Amino acid sequence: MIPLDIVNASNAQLRELGPGLVALFVGATSGIGEYTAKAFVKNSVSPKVYIVGRNASAADRIISECKTLNTDSNVEFLKGDVSELKEVDRICAEIKKKEAKLNLIVQTQGNLNLRGRDESPEGLDRKFTLNYYSRMRFITNLLPLLRTASTTTPHLSRSLSVLGPGNEQKINFDDLDLKNTFSGSRCAGHSIVMNDFMVEELASRETGTAFVHSSPFVVVSGAARELPLWARVAIKIATPVLRIFAVGEEETGARQLFLATSGLYPPAKSATGSATAAGTPVPKGLAVVKGMDGKVGSGGYTLNYDGEIAGKMNILDEYHNKGVGKIVWEHTMGMFEKAEKSEKAKPDVK
């Protein structure tokens, strides 16, 4: 585990990157996304921050609290239900109108409901979309802004998806989107493995940007709000015990921000001549870690909340040998194309 004082010292060095960093936090009106957004605002100079979620009143509170943390921060709320890709596209289009670059994308969207397959008009399960498809859609839509960030001072270009490396399961290659074999556990397993391999695939294609898939460990948040009443009551009763083992709000935000910005996890090819392109300086006594492909500093990383490499290597090694990265990439692009065609086929409503 990387000590918290090292994490905090590294995050404080974000100020040395200068003013005007631009960041997007999806799913940030509660929980891990909120905590990480606040950590970013606290440690940056005059940052521009977009937070995406469904709860406008929560967003108002967070914006006010961010202003207290950093009076020079500019935080804007973009309301949307990103369980549908058309909403992701709409939000991305809005950001592109306002920004030429994007230094950081942090995605934590998801829910803990116990419903079965809940299919959107796009033909995708909503939980699966939150955990995986919407995340990849935000990244691929906003790649031009990440590329610009990687080529302009301070050359910081990062993406963080917080879900669950280390909890990989065998996946069904005959039903990757779980159209016919959906269950909550299978959705989690597929989402985790596919996030794993997409950080590797993206890092190999976008060498100026670092891509991280991280685990949050145990965090007390509002993610259980869509569970049935009996489950919410049970969690409320258990919360005092959970807090004993859980990572606190401030520490969670600090650690996820560290994973998103530290030079321990650099892009595959940082901009030459820029000390900040790889992220904040590598802490003394530590070294750049191996990426998903087993190579040091390869740009795509699966990490535990404490900064160490995560992932069930027996499964990941087997899937590497099967070329699963390419399979997941092609499946994802195919599902995006299918969703686009479905949306275009709808009659105009005036």
C-alpha cells in the first residue's frame, strides 16, 4: 500500500501543473465520483470541472462545497441519465462546444439495484451500460479533447474508470452483451473484464493518454439507493460495522485522484520535453508500474485502491493468450454502431 501521506503530497503537486486544468466527472453527484472531484478541485489551480449526474440538488450542494474548497474553481453541472448512449452523446457534444481540451475523465457511474435485465431502447441493459458501455462511449467521444490535452501544456491526459479489477470472472464470449444470459453477477463479471481490456486497447491506440481501471475497496456511499427497502434497511443497520473496514470519503477521493494523475501510471509515450506529461512526479522510493500487458509504463493499468496492481492474473493471462482485447474492442465498436443505427431509425418527433 502506498502511504496516504505520499498520496496527499503527490496530489498537492497538481498545483505545479499551472492553472486551467479541465476535468470531467461522470456519476459525481454522490459517492466516489463526488469525493474524487472534490479532491481534484482542492488540489488544482483555477480548475474547470464538469460533473455529470441525475440529481440537480446534490449537484448544487457539491458546487457550493467545491467553491469553499477552492474559490477559483469553476464547476458546472450537466444533467443526464447516462444509462442511454444517446444521452452520453448529447453531453459529450455539449462539452465539445465549450472545451478544446480535457485533461482528466473520471467515471464512477453505476447502481446496485437487483432488477433483472432492464433493456433501454438502444437494446442494451442499463446497468451494463452504466458499468461499461457509457464509460467507453464517453472516452471514445472525447478522445479528440484528450489528444489535445496531451499535446498542449501541461500535457496531462488521463482517464480513470472506477469499478472492480481483482474481481474478474470467466465471461461468455457467445453473449458478451448478456442479451440472453443476463444476471447481476454476470453483468459485474463482464463489465470488469471488459473495462480491464479496454484500458489496454485504448492505451495502445492513444499513446499520449494514460488509462486506468481501479477498484475502490469498501466505500460507504449512496450507491444502494435503488435497492429494495429490505436491502436498504439491512445496509443501514450494517453501516456502523462497514465503516470500521471502509475507506473514508476524503481518503477515497485522494487515492482515486492519485491513481488518475501520478507519474507511477504514465501514458505509453509522454510528450517529449515535458516534465508533467507523465503526471505528477514519481514519489521517491517508488517506480513506474507494469501495465495490463505486463510492460512497465505501457499506459493501461488495472489498480487496487491502494495503488498496487490488481487483477486475477490467471484469468487475464488466459484471455491475453486468446486475444480478448481485440474481441472486446470489436464488440464494443459494433454495439456503438448498432445503437447509432437504432437511434437514426427512429421517426422525428416535432
